[in-house]
Amino acid sequence: MPVFIHRVFTYSPGKPRSHLLRILLGLVGVAVLVVLLAVGLFVGLGMLLFAAVRRLTRANPAKSTSDDVLDGEYTVVRKHSAPLGLH
């Protein structure tokens, strides 16, 4: 079993011997990186555009007349001391 685990963690595929094939595989790798970068860029821009359009088309909620007023509901919780039962 230890030999199998050693092979799994030390695996590295061999490079092709042909210089032309090495260059071709390098270009394929660069092309994959460019495609992933472009897709990520377009997805990010699409998300930003969607958020901007949604913000512009959504109705503005009613604003309070004063900016320093907080609106909320509050409940007062009283702490009752429990008897220890040592008496």
C-alpha cells in the first residue's frame, strides 16, 4: 500500500520528445488559459451589468425624512436571577 500512495503523489507525466509536439502542447495550454480568462471576464462583467440594470429598474424604497433615525422593533428582556438552592 505505501508504494501505491507514493506513486500517486509523485506522478508526473513525461514530456513528449518531439520539439514540435512540445510547442503544440504549450500553445494548447496557453489557449486554454486564455479561454478560461475570457469566460471569467465575461461572466464577471455580466454579473455587474445584471446588478446595475436591476438596481436601476427596481423601485426605490421610501426613505425616511431624517438620515439619523433608525426604525425597528424592540423587546425588553429582563434577567431574573435564579435561586441557587443553597439555603
